[in-house]
Amino acid sequence: MKTFIGIDLGSTTTKAVLTDENAEILGRGITNSRSNYDTACRVAKQEAMIDTRLTLCRRELKGDTADDAGKLDELLTRLELGFRLEQFLEQLDDLEQTCRQQITGDRFAGKENAVGEVLTAVFEKLRGEAPAMYAPGGERKSDFFRDIAGSRYLTVAEETAKEAGVPFDLLLNVYDKSIIEVENRPPSDDMRGKFLRSLNAVVKDAPDFGVDTGMVEKAVKAALEVELEEAYLVGTGYGRVTLPFSKEHIRSEILCHGLGAHMMYPKTRTVLDIGGQDTKGIQVDPSGIVENFQMNDRCAAGCGRYLGYIADEMNMGLHELGPLAMKSTKSVRINSTCTVFAGAELRDRLALGEKREDILAGLHRAIILRAMSIISRSGGIADEFTFTGGVAKNEAAVRELEKLVKENYGEVKINIDPESIYTGALGAATFAHRALN
Amino acid sequence: MSTVITTPKNRPDPRDAAKDDSMIKQKEMMARHFDKITDAPESGQKVCATFVPGNLNELIMCFDFANNLPEVNAIQNGLRKKSGQFVMEAEKLGHSEDVCTYVKSDIGMMAKGNLAPNGKPFPDPDVLLLSYTGCFTFLKWFELLREQYKCETIMLHTPYEGDGKITDNMRKYMVKQLKEEVIPKLERVSGVKFDIDRLRENLRRSAKAEDDLVYVLESAKKRPSPIDAYFGGIYYIGPIFGAYRGTEEAIEYYATLRKEIDARIAAGLGPVTPEGPMGKEKYRLVTEGPPNYTNFREFWKMFYDEGAVVVASSYSKVGGVYDYDGFRHDPDRPLETLAEYCLGVYTNRSLPQRVDMLVDYINEYEADGLLINSIKSCNSFSAGQLLMMREVEKRTGKPAAFVESDLVDPRYFSAANIKNRLESYFQMIDQKKAGASIKGAAA
């Protein structure tokens, strides 16, 4: 099967989208960009391949079977979770091995065995916790190995080291030296093995679902057999120039965002993208071709990173900001979208006794006001209007945007795709498809 | 203490290998220009400081002044990577971040010893001649300089072409100022009696060089264009916008340049870039606004690496518009012609006039679109640029784009951001062209 790949190398995350010959999305993959775009690109692509296999399984299974009770969906979810568990355990083993190799040098002298034993206990515990995280309905802090394994490692290692009377900083030291190495190690290629192991586990439970296990096995195996040919690849995003892509394989992210938004919502005429370090206002014609654009200049005030900084200042998680801001009953005016000044304004308002949620609502409004200025310079908002980028997932930002769009441009249909983070990669995949078709 | 890195003298610059005769000639002319000014205390020549737009070089020469142009100094400091420290020095002295960075570079340079590119100090000017007021900052700039030098200051007020034309009243008003204010004061400071025939001779020489300059600028109508009218254009306008207009040297320079361009046309060659001849011409652009000088080569490279050539630019008209409506200095109407020259400077034209000009350039030079480099600290250019962009897009149907930087403040040049926008713009042009050819084939 011919596939077309789009990769968006963003400042925070790297995304990949695979499409088939009909330009239908087969799979999406995302990973943190690290400081290593090469690995990020490879990991995102592999994640998209995994997602593609699941899509192919779904196509095989659902081909001619009605799934009224949603049983096949549940089965596929379990298949994916089983796969993710396998993948997590594989990386956890790698992390353990790498950590062990770091127990050398003067600072470990005489404590090698003690540190080794703590590591054994820590990783045993982490492995033990893993199945629950990947059970249906299980909760994970993030989808990235570094975030999940890192936070649990630090907590468990601190406790275990204390009990064993081993200095925690030694455990911290081996982890710090290992995590980047593990993260940047090319992912193992044993995708098929992991899928089959997961399949075995799922099939074992299959009687509960009341589906034909023979049919499931046959379908999954068939999906894994499909040969995926990489027909054309297009890269975009800030990291694009660091990749060994030739010029014809590179497109500007502005064009990719425009086209990606058009693919998601063909009636799109204006696109707003708020990413980690840029905000873009893009006007597209009815076929998704960019007619005009504006973006933030020189400084990333009011972009995604601004929210990250505010979250740090408030000692909150990035994803907690929106929900808290939604609780606001009055909006506090924040004038500055300068990331640094906003920190000062934030502390000033807190000192004045304003509520955190009200201040946050004001900060979200400040970001959107800045975005509105960029859009207006690109030519305003025309119907339909598609909002993309990481900030589009923030409900408080969306609420402010809806208000301001209505005040300034009247009734406009606003589209936000839950997968909008993949807009640039989808545009790139579409360019890849168009390059050969 | 700051370290200033300078290229040792007498070592041949390897980049000269790729330079044409005209470029080497021009470099020598610039060196002589600065030597003339810094040698003034010894030669006994008096110094007049005046701005590039609307400069009255032909008149100034009638009084034997050496002509020192502060923006040229700021540009030199930008190109030589010195303006950053000067700008910050001026900020230390109390000038705000939003002030024109030419001004701040100048003020900072004065604070740091006021050294010319030849390493010698600039002498204090004997007279400040503000002959163009289309840029309001110039007024304030000279106010600061007057405070510093406590010398004679002459202001020639240039009415703005708000209604899109030069009226008889404007011309008379300016000629009156020349007769009653400017010339008597220049006579007094210099001790030289004004000789109108000498002015006529200077003007005659100006017109001759201007003919060749226009020929060179209009050569960009050819495909491929033998010149880059923005980056290369900066070099081409140097002598005519500065202290050489009205001299034999300028005539020679433009004659040499014209010959070189003719040779390029005959050979079917594109422009010369700092890295040698440009590759295949892929995009033809009209630009609006000044370039960035602190990262001039880096900025230019973003164009020629992509095969983009600028075929016409408004910036190369900032010191006088010669091509668009055929203006030439006219020795038969010496004072009137000086008035018209000042009035016709690009930034003294109304926004509708500027739009007309850009639209006509796009059509006449068969450009693919308009690119605006919006300068953070230059209101003369930046005010109204977005409106102009929309209007030009609407009237030509060609895509336009907007990048932002600054004249000589290196803090406002974000290479990744600008490159991203430029590449997007070039790809937009590709898409437009592809779309047009599909539509064309379908029709």
C-alpha cells in the first residue's frame, strides 16, 4: 500500500500523519521534539505507523461486520493499550539497563551494590504499576515515556532510597544521565512482535467480548502483513531545515497549516494557529491555497509558551489552566502578553487579592486579543474560521476567542478539530500526496 | 570595555574577487568621501551635515563644503556590525527603545568618539542643513545635533504631497526659502559667494548621471533581470544619493555601471551576489521599505538562495525618484528643480501615490508580487504599509507578504522568523502560479 507522510517538526512536539492513496488519514503520531529532531522525526513517524496498523486492523475487522454494541471498538482499544504497555515496558527495561551502566566512578565507590539494589526495587515497582496505567480507563500523566516514567521514577526512587539508607542524589544522577540517552535511542523495530503479544493477551479475554477470536486473529495478522510503502514524504515546521530532506520535500508550515485546515474543514477561509512559539493568522482560498498570512514578529509573546510559563509561575500543570480559568466569574484585565511582564502582572494581581481563576481568565483573553490583532492584520476573519494548534485545546482560550470573534466579525462558524495539533502534518501529508498525484 | 573587531588594512578582501569594477570603484569613492570629511580640519574645508532624502548636494558644493550624511554613517555602522553598541549607548543616554535607530546609532557613535569608518574622528559640522522634512524624525534629530554642536542650523521646509501632486505654490514657497534663508546662510557660514552658474553646471552633471542610473534601474524589466534593485540597488544608489551627485566621478561611476549591465544583458546573466552570480531567476519581486543593514548579507542570501530577485524597490527611490515620473535635475530652472527634487522624494508622496507606484512597478516589471520589509523604528515608511499592501494585492491580483526587521538595531532581526515568512511567501507564489496555469489550461 502506498503511503504519504507529513511531518511537522514543531518547537515543542513533532507530529506525523500518514495518508493512503485516497488522501484518507491512516495514522497520526506525536512525540516531544527534544533537542534532537532526527530522533523526534523517527519516533513520530513510527508512532504514526503504529496508529496506521491499528487503522488497518479496524478496517479489516469492521470491513463487513456490524459493530452495534461497540465491542470491536473496545477490542481495538485494548489491542492498542496492550501495545502501548509492551512499548512502555521495553523502554523501561532500556532505562534500567542504562541506569545501571552509570553506576561507576568515585561518587559511587562502595555503594555500587546498594544503588543497584535500589534500582532493582524501583524498576520492579514501576513495572508492577504499568499494567494498571494501560488498563481500559487507566490514567497516565502524559503520552510521552519521559513524562510518565520520569515522574514515577523520582517519587519511587526517593522513597526506596530513603528506606535503604542510600543517598537519593545518586539515584537522581543515574537517571539524569540515562533518560536523554534512552529517549534518543531509536525505537525498537519489533512492532509486529509487540502487536502479537498484545493480541494474545486480548484474545485471552475475548470470550468476554463475545467476538470470534479466530476472526480477530486473522484480521490483525492480515493488517500487520500489509506492506506500507513510503511513497513521498514532506517535512514542515521549525526543525525542517535540520533534516536531511531535499528542498522538494520541504514546505513552509504556513502553507501546511492552511492546507491542513482546508482538509479538515473544506470551507475554511481563515485559520488561526497558536503554537508553542508562533501565532499565525492565515487566509486561504477555496482550494486551501494560502492567500495571505501574518505572524508574530521577533517575540513569542502570547504564544503557547506563555501559558507554559504562567503554569510554572502558578505551580500548575499546563492542562489545568483552562479548566480553572473557566471557573472565573469576572475577568481581570491583563495588558501584557510579554511573557516576562505577565509574570509580574500575575503576582501583582494576586497581591491585590484577585482570584486565581479571574486572573487566568484575563491572561487567556490577553493571548486571544493578541491573536486577534495578528488575524486582523492578515485580512480579518472570513467564514469558516478554523482554530488550530496546542492552544486550541484550551477551553478558556476558545471561550475568549468565540466572544471576540462574535464582537468583531459577527456570526462565523468556528471549527476546532480535536486532532488540530496535527493540522500542519496533515497539510504536509497532503502536499506529499499532491506531489505524486 | 568593549572590543571592536576590525579587518586589518591592506589585506585584499577575498570577496573582492566576485566584485565588478563599479563595485570596487564605489568602495574607493566611499573611502574618499570619508577621508574628505575627516581631513577637513587640516584641509580647512568646512563641513555641512545634511540628510540623504532631498539633499541639496549641488547647492552645497557651490559653497565648497564637505558633505557629511548621518544616515550614511549609520548604515556604515550597521554593515560593520557596530550600530548595536551605539544604539545601546544612546539608550543609556536616555533615548527610548522606539526612537529611529539611525538617530540612536548616530548619537551613540558621537558618544563613543565619533569615529568615521577610516578610524579618524568626524569633525564637528559648521552647518546643519535640514533640507527635507518629509520625515519628522529628521527635525528632532537635527535638534539634538544643534544642541550638541551649537552651530548654524538651516531648515528648508518641504510641504508633504498630501494631495498627490506638486503645486505651483509649493514650488514657489520652497524657492523663496532657498533664496531668502538657505542660500544667504550658506554664504555666511562658508564665506563663499553664491554663483548660480556653478549650480547650473553641477545640476547638468547630476542629470547626466541620473540618465544612466535610470537605465540601470529599468534594466530589471528584462528576463532574467541583470540587477537586484533592492540589495544590489543599495550600491547603485550610493553615489547619486550621497555626496557625489553633481560630480564627474558620479558620471563616470554610472557610465561604468551601465556598461557592466549592458554586458550582463548581452550575456543573459542575472545579478551578482556576494557569493557570485545568482542562479536561475525564479521569483521577481517588488519591495517596499528599507532593508535591514545589520544582517544585510544574511537577509540578501535568503532571497538569492531561493532564486528571488528584486526587480524594483521603493527604497531605491528614497533619495529621489528618477524613473517613475522622469524627474531630472534641470540646469535651466536651478532653484525650481531643487524644490521639485525635494518634493518628489518617495516618502514625501501620499499613500495613494505610493500605491500607484508599486502597482505600476509590479505590472511594468512583470513581478510576481510585493514584499514589504516593515521597519520597526521608521514611521516614514511603516505607517500605512498594511493598507498599501491590501490595495496593491487587490489591484494586481498578485500575492504580497510582510516581514519585519529594523534598520540598524541588530536586536530586531530574527533570522528564523524572517526566513520562515520568506519561504512561505515564495511557496505561495509557486502555488499561485501552479493554480493559474491549471486554470489557464482548463480555460
